Amino acid sequence: MMKTLRWIVFVIAVLAMNFPIIVTLVTSFKSARELSVNPGLWIGQPTIENYLRILTQTDRFNIYAYLWNSTVAALIGTGLAILLAFPAAYAIAKSDVGRRTLLPIVINLRAVPLIIFAIPLYMMYQWLGLLDTQLGLGLILTIVNIPLALVILVDAISDVPLELDEAARMDGASSWQIMTRIIRPVVRPALVTTFIFGFITAWNEFLFGLMLTTSRAVPATVGASFFFAASGGGVQWGTASAVMVLGALPPVLLGLVMYRQISGSMMAGAVKG
């Protein structure tokens, strides 16, 4: 009886938390005609015409370009953040450099509303010629990801026994060799976790994509909004829902595929802590 009750509570909680996603998914499989008479969760006549429209009619809005822009910008924003955060995390964890000042400042920057940076960033990007470029979007996503990367990597590197460093130094290894050849393989699960979380965060970023791109480097999050009235005649809910589903697929699939990696890394940190 208790087991059945727990499952009922679990199903209700899952449905409640994912209700917007379910509605969007259901809407994407409805025609405009059915949506006008049946806006509920039941699908009378399922159709894939919304998906076919956005995948084949690319003359006005190109979903493939938006997805590609998001992929490139997210990879830049995630990879560069890890490259910058890993040496900093090693110095903070092993040498106590910046633990009391740099680390709190960088982490607290993430708590500041991003809209505050809008005007100075736009002016700086305009001067540097980085507006509407994948590189420009990737660079700002790097800054967005660095606080998260630092938190995860500092915690992971702090759990590595100091004896490994001391033994390597006795063998004549430099700090760079210790960091790249000894520490990096040990904290590889944390690096993978950082990449996954960073990629998802970068992919879902909307504000900077809206502010810094116009046509050539528009990401999927911004491009999805173009399809709301893509065919004229008011909001095209079915088409817009299909675009949102396609835009959400890459981070969702990445999270599902790498779930064991993420949970294993988190559990390892919890046990060591």
C-alpha cells in the first residue's frame, strides 16, 4: 500500500514539474486546425507537419543555422571556461591562492543579474567587431560558465591527496606537469561534469544571444522566437512548439546520456567530503 502511494506521489510530482514541457510536446504534434478546437492535452489526430515545415522550409528562418550557432558558441563557451578555470582551480585548491578573495568574487559575479552588463558589453563588442559572431557569443558564454567551472573543479582538486603532488615533485615534476599528467586524469569525472553543465548552461542562454546577435550568429534559443508568427496570421503555436522541442533536444539528450557520469561524480565528491 505504501509503495503504491509513493509511486502515486512520485507520478503527480513528475507531471506537475514537467507540465509545461508536456504541453509544448503535445502542442507540437497538433495541426493549427486541431489546436483551434482542441487546446487540451489529448491529441485527436497526431501530425508531424509542424516538424516537416521547420525542417524543410528554410528560406526565411533556418533552424539548422540556429542549431549550429548554438553548438559552436556552447562548445567555445564551455571549452574555454574549462581551460581557464582548471589552472585557477588547481592554484586555489593546492596553493590557497585566491581562496579568500578571488574565488568568492568570481562566484558572486554569477549572482549579479546579467542585464547589468548589457550596455558596456554591447559597446565593447561593437568596437571590437564581435557583434553577431559565434566567437563573440562564445566568449561571453565563457564568462557565464567560469564561476560554475571553478566551484566544481576546486572541490574536485581539493579532494586529491596532497601526497600525489609531493611524490611527483620529489621526482622532479613541475607544477604544470603535475596539473596536466597527475591531477587531470584523477579529476576527469569532474571535468566531464563541468563540461556537461557548462554546455547546457551555454546552450540555454537567451539574453546575450538576443542582445549580441541579429542574423549570422543567432542561437536556437533566440531563433525559436522567430517561428511564432513564421507563417503570418497570428501566433503559430504548433510550429513554435516544434521549434522549442528541437531546440531543447541537444541538452536534454546530453543530460540523459551522461546521467551516470554526472551522478557518479557528485556522489564521489559527497563521499570524500
